[in-house]
Amino acid sequence: MNSQASPEVRFDDQTVIITGAGAGLGRAYAHMYGRLGANVVVNDVNEKGANAVVDEVIKGTESVFYSIFKTWLLTPIKPEAKQ
């Protein structure tokens, strides 16, 4: 419960997208918003970490969670020399 808010702040029926949610502050925010009723979109480049956070948060709430991963490789753009 948020002891600073009266009445309690809720995020029911709202969706939050958290990048870097596989660890650290992103993980903490995923748990916080899940407890406050939000649908949480977990995004991280580390699939194992993201899946672990999804599993943890699902156990603590009935909110719906999604897991999105970076599945492509970005290659540097090399400008062509103009002659």
C-alpha cells in the first residue's frame, strides 16, 4: 500500500510498459505496478531475466503480464562514400 497516497493509488485497467524489466529498478517497478493492479509489459534484452520477472510478478498478483524481447540484431549503418 502506498502510505503517502490517500486514497490508495491504483492502476487497474491501465497498462505500463517497462523497459529493462529483467533486473534492477525495472524489475522493482514491474513488481510495484503489478501490485497496484496494472497490466505490465515486461521488456528486456535478456530473455531469461524477463521470463523470471514475469513468473515472479504473476505469483504475486492476478494482473495480466506480457513478455516482449528484442529478437533482432541491429547492424551499424555505414554511409556510402559519394564520389
